[in-house]
Amino acid sequence: MDQRAERAEIVVDAAAIRANARLLRATAGVPLIAVVKADGYGHGMVPAARAAREGGADWIATATQDEALALRAAGDTGPLLCWLAVPGEDYADAVAAGIDVTAYSVEQLDAIAAGVTDTPARVQLKVDTGLWRGGAVPADWPRLFERAREGERAGLWRITGIWSHFACSDEPDHPANDQQQAVFDDALSAAAAAGLDPEVRHLANSAATLLRPGARYDAVRCGIALYGQDPAPGHTADIGLRPAMTVRTHLAMVKHLQPGASVSYGHTWTADRPTTVGLVPLGYGDGVPRHASNLATVGVAGKRRPIRGRVCMDQFVVDLDGDDVAPGTEVVLFGEPDAGTPTAQDWAAAIDTINYEIVTRIGGTRVPRRWIDTDGAHDTHHTESEES
Ligand SMILES: *Cc1c(COP(=O)(O)O)cnc(C)c1O
């Protein structure tokens, strides 16, 4: 125990991520590309990648080169993929580190070539199959694939993968899914016709991995499911994924309210009966959405307790419903679903967002994260400083 009590902490269980990776790989039946962008969806990128590898992840993927380079610097020597660059990006470090970079265009291939010294770059091509976000649109495929093959012949790079991304995989009956998969097949045929023979062709994120077996191709790219969050609430069967993150704090104060007392900024909630309320020392400065004002619940003393009034920068108030709960009692914002506390998905549903946003934003810059390992077979208690 520290001398000073922690205000709050985010606890992440490596065993959950390891088990989820194992489960996803076994379910998919193809190699797993574990996605750890945005600091491992808020869980901690380096330990998340380590746990995913221990659980059998064949590849690790990030959005940016900086993230992938940070993984190399932390000692990850396995296959790594990144996919988001900006014009003028320097690819030399990623190429030298053997990281697979992604090209969306001929211009990007040329920028990658500029970073090549002796060994050819490892390059994956992203095709746009109907997300209309990143990737090469079909009209540009002939020129892209032709240049890609030329560069292979010239020893500039090796095209290691061709991939795309779904727009609506969390809605399994959405017609866009079939359409995108058909367009992806067209892209693969066109690439093969141009003489490209990549190691991996991949399309599925977590939701598609679980809901569209036909979209698994040579590998699946799973992010949210790796962290034990349901990628398509209402559609996915329970395959036993375990949420890896728990957010805990303690009641800073408890008080009795009389009817008519209005709580927090703007007085948006008024007690209509005598009750007790507790002060939770976390707020939007810690990534607790202000939108959760009067909407979400937290777990205190074995029950779900509603937030009353506005979430402030550093604190919010919960209704203890007259219960005599002592200051210092543990508060779980989400996690520990077996203990009946809310889940990240409960928070997402309460405020009309997705569990991705809840776990990725929680903590901000001031809540410490502590890694535990309930498997016991591995090192326990990686602290934040050991993460990088
Ligand atoms: C974030 C991301 C993923 C992972 O998606 P999940 O839904 O979290 O599994 C896969 N591919 C791309 C391109 C992404 O940006």
C-alpha cells in the first residue's frame, strides 16, 4: 500500500486478455491480429500486446507508426502492422524495424520507397470496399496493384497483405456486409491478376470475426473483443470473453438529504424523499462522461447506484437510497460483472455510445493503471512505470 491512499485506479487483468486472445484465435481458426491502438483501447498498449502474444496472437496491430515503434522499443519482435499515416510521413524507422506499413495509394508507396535502404519494406495494401474512409477506391486499384508489383520486382518492397474494413459488422443483417465482402473478393482477384501474392488477406474486425465466419480469410483483426467487451451487443452469443478492465474508487463522503434538496451544478436532480448520497471522487477530468449525468449507475455495497445531478470535473454524486454506507466504501464504476457491478456496455447503453469509447477514454491522464494477473503463472503487478 502506498502511504497516500489512491483516489482511484484502473485495474487490468492480463489473464483476461490472454484468455480472450486464446478464445478468439480458437473461434476464428485463423491467425489473430490483436489490435492495441489508442493505448490498448485505454488498457495500456505494451502490457496488452504482451498478454495478447502470450494468448497466441500471431500479429499485433496499431493505428500509427509511433505506436508500432513503441512496441518494438518495448521488445516486441513479432509481426506488427500499422495503417494510419499522413502526407509527408517518414517511413524509414518503421521499415528498418520490420514493421508492416499500410499503403492506400501509389503516392504512399513512393513515400515508403523513400524510406527503404537495404531490406525491402513490408507493405500491406488497404482497399476501400465501401466504408468510404481510408483505403484505395476500386477505380484506383489497377494503377495501385501494377505499381505494387513493379516495386516488388525492383526490390523496393514486398506486398505482405491486402485488407479492408467493414462499416456495419455489428449489424449482421445489414446489406453492406455482403456487398463489402463481394467487393473485397474482386480486389483480391484483381491483385492476383496483377501478380501479387500476399501472405495475409484480412477483412474481419471483432464483430465480423464472431458473426461472419466467411469473412475470416487468412487472419482476423480483433480489438474490442480482446479486451472482453461485446463487439455487437444484442447479436453476439456469449463465447466467454472476460472484461479485462475494472475502474475502482472509494466514497469520499456520505450525507443525508431532505426532500427538496437539489444536487450538483445546475440543480438538475432534486430529492423527492429523504435519502443518503455518496460523493464519488472522479469526474470528466478523469474520463467519466459528463453525458452520464443522471443516467449511468455505479456499484456500491452490492447494489447499482444511480448518478444524481451533473458529473463535475473531479466528482459526482450517487444515490445510496437511504442505506447507511460508510465513507471509504469501494465504488466500482464498471468491471467485475460477476459481482453485479455495471459493465462498460451498461455505461455505453446509458449514454448512447459504444463500449469502445467508454474504456478508451476512462482514466484521462490522472488515474493510475495497475496490471494484475489472476493466472498466477506469470509476473504480477506490472505497474504503470513498467509498462513502457
Ligand atoms: C480498430 C480497428 C480494428 C479493430 O476493430 P474492433 O471492432 O475493435 O475489433 C480493426 N481494423 C481496423 C482498420 C481498425 O481501425
